[in-house]
Amino acid sequence: MKILTTQEMRMVEAAANAAGLPYATMMENAGGAVAQQIAHILPVQQRRVLVLVGAGNNGGDGLVAARYLHDARASVSVVLSHERKADDDNARLVAERGIRILRGDDASAVTELSRLTAEADVVVDALLGTGARLPLS
């Protein structure tokens, strides 16, 4: 497996987009692959899955994974670190399925997040991607 630097990943994504593979399709492919890998490791029906979603494209990948896992009959909860943009189709599709969505910056969600984490069979970390800047606060 080749590990890319942040700059290399951005270049690969930009080249793919320029060649006709839209970012939305890349996100769909990435999130679908995450869900498929999880399902390959363990049966997801009736499993509790917690998806931690950041503000960027990695968070979008997580929302896609949440949707696929929900459709495979997993019990999915999503925790957003930040509000998603109003035109975010992935957030809309998650909401339309009735997948439970919590805001991580909501004080009451902190206790719920602790419970969901403890009860989860799988936790998907889609918080940080290539846009993350150090040091993290």
C-alpha cells in the first residue's frame, strides 16, 4: 500500500476530478468502501455503529458510510463535530433515512456520545482528513 502525503492526496484528487471523476463520486466510492469493509469483517445487521463526522470531505465520506451501513440494516448513529452546510446532499440523505444525528457541540450530546461509544460494535472515525491543521485543539 502506498501512503500519500497530504499534498500528494490533494493532487491525486484534483487530477481525478479534472479527468471526469467528480469529488461527489469520490466521496460516494470512499464511504461505500468503508461500509463494505466493515460488512466484510462482521455482519452488520442489527450491529450498533457510531459514525463520528467532521466538517470536511472526510466527514462526507463518513455520512456516505453511515447511509450504506443503515441500508444494510445496522443501527447507525451519527455525531457531527460541526453543522454541515445546508446544501450537503450526504447529510440530507442521512436525515431522510431517519438516522439519528447528534451535534457534538451540544452539551447534552456529550453524555449521549459516551453512551453510544460504549455500546457501539463499530466506531467510524470520519473526523479529520487532509484539511486538518496542526496543532489540533
